[in-house]
Amino acid sequence: MKNMSAKYEFDKVEQGKYEFWLEHGFFASGDLSKKPFTIVIPPPNVTGKLHLGHTWDTTLQDIIIRRKRMQGFDALYLPGMDHAGIATQAKVDQKLKSQGISRYDLGREEYLKIAWAWKEEYAGFIREQWKSIGLSLDYSKERFTLDEGLSEAVKTVFVKLYEKGVIYQGERIINWDTEAKTALSNIEIEHLEVQGALYYYRYPIVGKTNAYMTVASTRPETMFGDTALMVHPEDERFQKYIGKEVTIPYTNRTIKIIADSYVDKEFGTGCVKVTPAHDPNDFQVGKRHHLDMPLCMNENGTMNHLAEQFQGLDRFECRKQVVALLKQDGLLEKIEPILHNVGHSERTGVIVEPRLSKQWFVRMDELAKNAITKNTVQFIPERFQKIFLHWMEGIEDWCISRQLWWGHRIPVWYKDAKIYCGKEAPKEAGWVQDEDVLDTWFSSALWPFSTLGWPENSDDFKRYFPTQMLVTGYDIIFFWVARMIFQSIEFTNKSPFEQCLIHGLIRDSEGRKMSKSLGNGVDPMDVISKYGADSLRYFISTNSAPGLDLRYETEKVESSWNFINKLWNISRYVTMNLGEDFKEEKLNPNNFDFADAWIMNQCNQMIHQADAFYETYDFTEAAKIIYNFTWNEFASWYIEMTKTRQDELEPKKIMLHILKSIIKMLHPFMPFVTEEIYQNLPHEEASIMISPWPTVFEFDASCVLNKEFFFELIQRIRTIRNEKNVSWTKPIELIVTTDSQEIIEFLQTNRKYLNKFVNPKSLTFNPKDFDASKALSIILSQIQIFIPLGSLVNLDEEIEKLEKELIALQKELDRSNNMLHNENFLSKAPKQKIEDEQNKLAQYKKTYEETTRRLEDLKKQ
């Protein structure tokens, strides 16, 4: 055994451990003699570096996989990354823009080379962070959502769904990102409350002078795409106008006034504009009434030719100028400020524009039905099952095409009026491939099985699919979890994983979401550089119940470091006591004394209870059990008790057994420091991570039954010593009264521990002549302990001391009373000064009363 350094230095402890694990292949899966247990990592986007949310997510996964590996499973923790279409393209575009370059200057082929270079650079950053966090990933099976195998899976799925009629092309109102110039699905939109306005403005009625129809709209710039005004058919105010025409302001175009029961008579003016190409509800109205559906904006959010004099303006600048002109021309009745939720692109942050567009869709009716009826995934906590089902029951068709270059190109080709869908391009000339790529989530929906070799019936797919566990945040149940489930059921006829552990979001210490705008984000690498990966892992996995959010608090990271430091000091003490030549031997219960049997029984309970929480993935409670046992029972009690038996072998064997059990139970939380401690102890396996998970040590623990009073007795005596300010070096008399001969024998047998913890001058059992009124008593079940007051203090000295204290207190009382009755002081002193003096007087009175009472009690002795 090596000598552990006197100080816990996390940087030295963590250095080289990951390389050691990798070099020896401890992360590798593939032992066919064991039962498989698989977790696929939720692939981080190659858009940047990992944040605290990733750290939480992957730490929980690593805790599970490390424990399963120690429990004897063929544990596969499969790594990988996501190409993250729109997010990565936005980053690459931003980089090029800073260099004065547009992707259109480069062309698709050259642009993709730059995107792949970006991917390689940031994949390297991510792997370094995985290493820093300590994730035990099997890198031999690492995948990327744009690699050759996953591309094959994506094409297979698209072609099969197309041939089945599930994938179709159609014109719909979709969410449009004007910066990235691409469609977005509904769940790629973040709705934020913003200050807006309801603009009340007029459309002149054709053929009438000074006659208008007034509408209320939040987006007056879209009036150039209007194809009708609409009123409720039963609204008496507008009956005479139905069928007439109005002119769109600042154009020569006229549109009809139509009637439709969709209109809410009570909202706004009761008359609404219909813009079928820029509003999903208007789109449905337009279909019912066979209206034209012209777009009045370009893909980049500028106004097109329909806006006439406003052509080329950004949509919001157009709004500003249109409103100003309406006001100038007397067509603006009023502006009503409102707070409303407005959709923003999650990736670029711009306000989303509803836009009529031809896109590719996945028909969701049958897929959703199968996901509801055939899904076997167990959600943890269970309440997320209802959230999943609720969303699947109301799901809309999925828009899967994106107007990007970075992603899986849609496997569809066109020639004249013909269309071809296949995994490869048609052999004859003249076919042109669809320019669009697939939504990122289309490929990541296949992640649990495409990463294992599907569509081939590979050995990995047969062995490791379905996977056992998925760990992810509740914010992507709809984005990712639901899609994996319905795609897996469709293509493998199985749910993709057995269980799905859902965690919350990380917030700052005030409970706010971490964001760039608030400047409250925390870089996990900064935390690791200051406190170490083990401290961050332990904090992040033990401060939130399953499914709930977590608040990041530096003090709690420091507290985690303190616990690891305590574990280090405990381990150092044990290794020093074992000595360099100590050989590990089997425990012999026949040699156990009370302390040995007690700590072994407590250790068994710790393993049993913590294991139960591990099984339900409640790591906070599991850690609490281990922490309390380590700090309170092992360190504070047993190690101190062994100091009375320095020459005995059994306590050393037990300390080693207990310490190894503790560090193994803690290894999933804090892999680096537990490996370091393990290497300093006698051990058989090359690494703690491949050592067996602790199990209960079976022995007859009946000798510790009903003996918990012993520890309470010691604590109560120590409390009395503290309260009476009695030095630990001063021996005290203890008198025990009990009817139990067993208790008397037990206390006599364990007198060495009483000597250690309470320093008794004498221990007397059931004396005949004893005045209990002159002693302090401790009453426990079946036993009473008395401590004569004279044993605690010298009565004459204590009386003299208290009398002097009363004299000093009386002087302070007189001084304070005089001051508070002095009119000069009361009139000139600040209010706070007077209040402070009043508080002092109240405290002096209280102390005087308590001291008087204590003095009277002592004089009675």
C-alpha cells in the first residue's frame, strides 16, 4: 500500500485516471458471458461546448452504467453526437458572416466541407469534456448522426414511410425562420411573452365615400397578403356589407367581405382580415372559401412586390412605416398595447413567421396510435407517462423538410413531372435531387437502433437492442423521446428502451433559467477546474428529486468537496492504521465485539437501503444514506471506538471492509477519488470500476439488538458536559440504575468505550444510599443515569463565580436603566441607539434572572 498524501488535492487525484481506464479497456462492452445493459447517450449537438445540463444528464447515465458494470453486467454506454442541422448551420453561417462570406458565395459542396471541419473541431471539445466529467463511454462504438451507417438508416426509413404513404408532400402554413430561411416544426418554437400592440385600422369600402371596415390586427404589414375581410354571418352590424368589396390600403387591389362563423363577434371590431398564406387559421378559411393564397414576404422576412411602395423593407420596418402612414392618412383609429406570446426560433432567436410553403410531412395518425397502444417504456417518475400520452393523442403531422444544406438530403429526385424516391439516385440522366434536408430529429429519432447497426441485423443490434435505459430532461419528451418511441415501434416492433428516467432543468440559485441574456450561465469546466469533477458530479446528482429542477448553488458544490475531503481523511487514517504490510483477510464474526457487530450491521443496512434507492434512481436519497453512514456512524463512532483497540486485528479488517464498501457505493458518484483510494488499499481487481458491487455480509447481529441506547447515553452525557462547561479532561461520576442484568453486563463489558467518550471517574450500578435530588439525570428505556452535581462542578467555586457575575450584571442594569430614564439622552440620541439600549436592558434582565435561579439551585445542594 502507498501512503496517501496528507491533503486532498483533486487535480492530482483526477489526473491520469481517465487515461488509465481507457488504456486497460475498462469502458469496453462485449463480454458475452454477462447479461447486457445498454444506455445510449443523448447525442449532444456539435454546435459548441457542453453546458451544465449536459453534465447533469450524462452524470446520471454514468452513475447507472458504472453501478451496472460493477454488478456484473456487460455494460454498454454508447457515445455519439448530433449534426444538429439548423443549430450548426446557424453557427457556421455566423462564423462565415464575420469573415464577410455567405454560404451562397461558396456553394453547397464547399460549404459542407467547412461544416464538417466545424464538426471535427467541436467533436474534439466535446470528447475532452466527456473525459473531464469522467464518462465511462465505449468509444469503439461512437456514432454521429451523419455517419455512413446512420445515413443508411435514415434513407431506409424515409423510403419505407414514403412507399407506405406515411410521408407526403403538401402545402401548409409552417413556421418559418427568416434568418436561417428554413421551415421549423412546432416544437422548435419558443413562445415568449413580449410587449406588442393591437392596431385598429380602416379599409375603404369600394364605391362609398368615407365608409370603412375597421379591423384589429397585431401584424398590419401582412395586409398586403389579404384576400378577404370576414365577419360573423349573424352579426347584425355587418349584414349589409357581406359581399361588398374593400380596398387594401396603399394598393389598387380590392378584396371581398365574406361571412364565416369562425369569427368571434366580441373580439376587436368583429371584423377580421383573412391572410391565408401567413396565418394557419386563415389558411383553413381560405380553403373553405376557395380564396387565393399569395405570399407578401420573401424568405428572408422582407416584403415582396405585393407591398408595392414598401417592397424590400424588413417586415418590422414595414409595420412601422405602414402604421405611421395610416395615422397620417386618418386610417388608424387607435393602438392598444398588449402583452402576448410570440413564437421565436429556438436556434436563431428570430420571431417566427407563419408562411405557406410546400414541405414534406409525416402523417402521424397511425404512428401515434401505435405509440399509444404498443409502447412498453416505463417512465420515471410515472407522471411523465401521462404527458407523453397527452401529446401523442393531439399530435399534428410532422413537417420534416428543412431548407438547409447541413443534414440528411431528402432521398427524392425530380425529372419533368416525374418523382422518384429511393436510397440511391436514378441511373438515367436528368434527375435532380430535392434541395432540402431532413429535420434533425428525423435521424435522432432512430438513435437507439441505428447506432447499433440497424437496418442490418447486426450482432450489436441483436445483443443490445432494445436498450435498457434512457436518461433525458423533460424538455425534450416531445422533441426526441416520443419520436424514438413511435419510430422504434414502426421499424423494430419494439419500444426502444425499457425505462426512461426524466430529470428537470438546471436553474440558477434564484430559480431562474440559465441564459446568455441573464448572464447567469455556469461553465461546467470552470466548476471542475475549481472544485474537481467528483465534487460537481456529486452535487449535480444529489440535490434534486427525480423529475424536478435543480438549483445551482456554489455553496453546495463546496459542501460536496468537503464531504470528499472527509472521505479522503477517513481513508488516510485507515491506510495508516493498516500499515504497509497488511494483508486482507476474511472477517470472522466470532471475533466481533459489540462495536464490530454494530458497525457491520449498520453497514449492511446502509448497503440494503442505498441499493433500494439506487434501483429506483433516487440518487439523492441513496447518497444521503451513504453520506450519513460514512460521516456519522463510521467516522464519528466506529473509527473513534477502534482507537481503544489499536493492537487488535479484527477492527483493522473491519475498517478495511467498511471503507471498501463505502467507496464502491460512492464510486458511481465520484469515480476519480474512489479509484485513488481503492488503489491505496489492498485489492484484487485492477480497478474499482470492475470490482464487485458491495453486498450484505451475513452474520448473527443479535448482540446489537436494543443497544442503540448506548450511543444516546454517550451523546446525552457529552451534551451535559458542554452545557455545564465541564472540561473533557475532568473525570465525572456516573451512577446507573436498572433492573436489567443484561444492561449492567453490557456496560461493564464495553467500559473501554465509555472511558473513551465520556471519561467516567467511576461507574456505579444500583447504589443503595443515593440522593437523586442532588444529581442530573438521563432517563432512557430500562435505564437511568445520574451525574452528581458535585462531580460536574466545585460547588463553592461555582457559587462564588455566580455571585460575582450577579454583581457585574446589576451594574449593567443600573447603567442601562439610568440611561433610559435620562431625558437628555432620550431627546438627543438617534432612534436606533435608543432601541439598541432597550434591547440590551431586556437581555441583562433575562441573564440576571437565569443566573439568580442557577445560584439558588446550587445553594440547595
